[in-house]
Amino acid sequence: MRLRFHFVFVVFCFTAVLIFTVYLRSAENRLFYKLCTQNTEQSRLKQKLANKQLQLESLINPAAISQRLDGSEVAAQAARYELR
């Protein structure tokens, strides 16, 4: 009788350990997916910030202002030639 209870206890513990292992693996997969998603989002935001900084720099930089003025003059000349 005692042997039977011992066997049932061992089977119960083994089953509990297996269920807990499966739970931990699925939790790890969820956390890994979340981490990868957050890393991707962080990279995207860094790229967006870098683009915004470059845009701001081009607005502040005096050389860029002269390039824009030159570009607008070229565009104005092109518009004049199109009207002819």
C-alpha cells in the first residue's frame, strides 16, 4: 500500500515538474518576443530621431540655407523656361 502511494507521489511530482517546465518555456518565449519587439521599436525611433535631427540641422546650417536659395532660384528659372 505504501509503495503505491509512493509511486503516485512520484508520478504527480514528475507531472508537475513537466507542466512547470512547459509554462516557463512559454513565458520565456513571450518575454523574448516582447524584447525583440521593443528592440525593433527602439531602433525605429532612433532612426526617426536621427532623421529629425538631420532635418533640423539642415534648417539651421547656413550652407544648407544657401543651397536652398540656390535650389529655389534654379526652380524659379525652370518655371520661367516652362512658361516660354
